[in-house]
Amino acid sequence: MNRNRRRQSINYTSIAIAYALTGLALIPLGLVLWFTIAKGLPAASHPEFFFNVERPVDVPGAGIAHAIVGTLILVGIASLGAIPIGVLGGIYLAEYATSRWTDWVRLACDVLVGTPSIAIGLFAYALLVAPFHHFSALSGSGALAVLMLPIIMRTTEGAVRLIPSGLRESGLALGLPRWRVSLQLILPAAAPGVITGALLSVARASGETAPLLFTAFGNPFLNTDPTQPMQSLPVTVFHNALLPYQSLQEQAWGAALVLVVMVLLINLTSRYVLRRQIRLAGQL
């Protein structure tokens, strides 16, 4: 009895410590969210804030419509380039693990994940901006695609590895080539995990500032031409927050709130997709 009581007391103490540490870790997140909502809600509560573009200082009715559209275009173009390549690369890492190139590709992904985004921005500037003497949304999307690529590849590899080997063997037993088994059988089965990784990479790209300062540069007007400079929410926050004008600082906080909400919705969507995958796997 004494031993059981001792085990129970240790168990309850460990659980209490775990809850306390979890609550302690949530405090900074809660403070950031509370501060962003408190500062950004006055600006974001006006409808014109989402439909108007930048205006001169202290002129009422300024908005961030050009930044929202620019962010969607920049991340959308980056996703069109990074997601297909990342998914195919992740399948290669998982399905052809015995190849001598997989270790090098996996190492390159790990290095890219840990590379500072400002270094990626300088790389994109030297490769896509300086030779043409022109900032553009395409160069900004290229920088974001480089940031997204390793995340998609590694999450796709993990999702594909979770698929039972019996599915692969069944496809090969039917006489299908290896690439058709990977694309037509394994990839659909791992789709929820692949989608989750893609959404996480989109969430990261949506909040990056440094690469866009060197590439897309920014634009005070609403622009949908990807060959021209384009504004984004992170750059709006960066520029306006540094200026000594209260109206611009309020716009920066409002843009930050919109950006936080966008990233939060993307993360919640990815968690929903992952939970749905786990629920379906349990039913099978």
C-alpha cells in the first residue's frame, strides 16, 4: 500500500508539474495575442481598413488592401512552385531511401530549415534582383519558395513513411512501376499529412519579412502584376511600426492582427486535417 501511494503521489506531482510548465509556456503566447488584439483592433474594426490602400499621414480612411492582395499573390506563386517540387522530393526521400543521394538531399533540407530568412533574402536578391536591376513579386515568391521547400519535403517524407508497406507491395504485385505506385497509391493515402505540411509552410511564408525587403520591396498602390514591386503584410508592419506617426503605427498593429489571424487560421486548418487523418486511420 505504501508503495502504491508513493507511486500515485509521484504520478500526481509529475502531472501537476507538466500542467504548470505548459501554462508557463502559454503565457508568452497569450501576452502576444492579447497585446496584438488590443493594439490592432481599433484599426481593424473599420471596414475601409480592408478595402482601401495606403494614404498620406493623418489622412483618414487608409487601409491595407494592397498588402493583403500582395501577400496572397506572393504566397500563392511561391506555393505553385514549392509544393509540387517539395511533394515529389519528399516522395523520393521516402520511397528511394537506399539511393546515395537521399542523405545529401535530406541534409540540404535540414540546413535550409535552419538557415536565417535574411540569408535567403540576400541569395534571392543576388540571383533574381541584382542581375535585372528590378524588384518584383516574382523574385519575392522565389525567396519564399526556397523557405517553403524543405518544410514540405520533410513533412511529405514523414507522411509517406507512415503508409503501411503492404500498400506498396500490393501495387508492385499488380505489375505497376514504382513511380506509379508512389504517385497513384502512396500519395493519395498520405494526402492529409502532405496537405498539413503544405499549410505549415504557407503559414511560415506568410509571416516572413526579411526576404521580401530584398526582393518584392513594397508598393503603396494596389498592384496585381507579379513583375512589379508588390506590398505585403509583413513589410507593412515593418515599415509603419518604425515611423514616428501614430496613424501609421495603428495601421501596423492592424496589419499585424490580420497577419496573426491568417496564420492562426492556417494552423487550425492543418491541425483539423491531421486529426481527421488520425481519426480515419483509427477507423480502418
